[in-house]
Amino acid sequence: MPLTLPKLATLKPSMAYSVGQTLMTVVAWRSAALTTYQFYEEIDSWLGPWGDRGYPIGYGKKYNIAFNTDPILNSPYFPVANGWVRQTTINLQVALVDVIVAAIRDNKLYRIIQEDQLRKAAFDAHPGAYLRGGLMRVAEQEPECIPVIVGIPWEQFNPLNPNFSMTFGQVVEVIREPGIRRWLQAAIAGTTHLPSEARRLLYEEARDAVQAASDAAGQTIERTERLLVSEAKKALLRRFAELAERYQPLRRYFY
């Protein structure tokens, strides 16, 4: 049953709190939520409808389903990633409630009834939702899930996609907010949690890169081992840096 929300023409600043309370009842896993994506359907029906071309259905609902049904991210073998999906799903919807409540309270309805304004506000909230959901912890404890997380919305990274600039911008913010140093520390910490086969491949890659230089310079075994560890770390970091490398001209925004 659809939510009972006031008609847009009758909205007043005094209604902001009650609208927020009503919307919160269908945030994922709340008592009235029939699905994890009902929230987006309610928003589209109330403020639109925009259908597949609008943010609520064409992005919010689409990726809500994609992330909450992914067999890897929702596997019992990856509890940290599973928790991240659940918490981020909630964070994204609550953030949109905050956007709507603020627009009504400040009597600036154009921010929610104009689809492009709603989309921008939602994208601006994405980085914080991802980080508060525990994305850094996923990188540290279940790093093999990071490529899966990046890969699900991969089409958004196409420069021809209308969401490209906002998508790339949110990647920048996700990296910049904690800082590159913190992300590198998380990536290095993640090496200890990689499956043994993945660690073996990284080790072999590093060994091949170091062997010739070590032999030629006649270095000690200890020195060679230190280089090996260093190169193994670099090999892992290269995997995490592939996305940034793809957009080399824009890398200055990460700093």
C-alpha cells in the first residue's frame, strides 16, 4: 500500500518533520518496508514519476537490487561486505530523507521536484554513506570484495554516461575524505586477508620483479626479502589503483 504523503502543492515548512517520519517507515528493513527498494518507488511516485530515467528508479532501485542480490557481497563467507551492503543501503535512503526534509523545511522544493537537483543531492551524499557503512573495513578485511563493489556500477564509469562526472567525483571524495595514506594502509593491511592463492600470485609477481635486480647487484638475502615484501605491497596497491590510472588526466583531483 502506497504511503500517504501530502500533495506537493500543499507542502509547507511545518510539514517537513512529519514527511520525514513517514518516509523513514519504508527505509530498508524498517517495519513497513516490504522490500529493500520500496523507499525509491515511493519517492518516484510522490515526487515524479520519472521512471527508469529518474534517479529513484533508474539508479537508486537498480543498484539497491544489484548490491543486495550479489552472491559474493551477500555470501556468509564475507560477513564484513555483507554488513557494508546492509548499512550502506540504509545510509543512502536516510541521506535522501534528510535532503527531502531540508528542502521542505527551507521552502526550497525545487531541490526535490526537479530530478537533476534530486540526483545531484543524492550523489553528493553517496561518499559519506559508503564510508560510514564500513567501506574501509571491507578493504582491510575482505579486500577481494572491493573489485566486486567497483564492478557492479561499472557502466557509470563510462565517460559517455551522463552520470560519469558525478560518479568520478564520488570516487574522488571516497578517497580524499580519509586520505590516500589511510587507503594505502588499508590496502596493505588487506594483504593478510587475501585468500592463499591470491597471496601466492602476488608473491610470485613481486619475486619476478625483484629477482633480476637482486642477482645483478649481488644483494644479501635479507635485502632481497625486504625488497620482496615491498614489491608485494606495491603489486597489491597497483590493483587498487587501476581505476585511477584509467583516468590519468583527472588524477590531480585525488590530492
